[in-house]
Amino acid sequence: MSSDFAFWRVGEGNPGDIYDGLADGVTDALEPHSDVSWFRSELLSRWPDLVDVLEPTEYDLLDAPEDAAKYVLLTLPVSMLGHLDGIFELARQYKLRGYSGVAGEAF
């Protein structure tokens, strides 16, 4: 079992629709922002094990490098849910918006 969380800074539209688009690889509703890149870097610096549950993957970025500054999508297994408080704190520091796939609500 896992929980999905998406984070972005600048996006047009309903957060649920943005999230659904990201799940399908559609990033058109989002604009790149340096805060997303910094968030991504700091996540991986603090919790290197997130690399296996984070999108876009390094492979994905070969085709769409701008996506690294558009969004972060985490699919956290139960064993990693202990990171959530720190992840949300970091997202607040970077003023990111987001959506919880499990709760079905924006944050």
C-alpha cells in the first residue's frame, strides 16, 4: 500500500485535475519554478531513499528536463510515511501547492 502526493508552485486549474494529469504524465497545466527544483534537491539531500519513489525520474527528465522545475510526485510506501511531516514542512517553506491522492484533497 502507498500514498501519493504531488507538489507544484505555479499551476492553472483545479488541483485534482492537475494531479490526475500528472498521474498520466501531462504537465501542461504547470509552469516551471525554481522553488520546485530546490524542493526536489533538498528532498533528495535529506532523504536519499526518496529517489526510488519520486517523479519525474531521472529517466523522465531526459525527455522533459523542464519537468524538474514543474512538479514533484511522491508515491510513499507505508514504511516511508514517517517522512511526511518533514516533507510537508519543506513544501511550506517553498510555498508549494499540492494534492493528496489518498485524501483526494488539495493542501
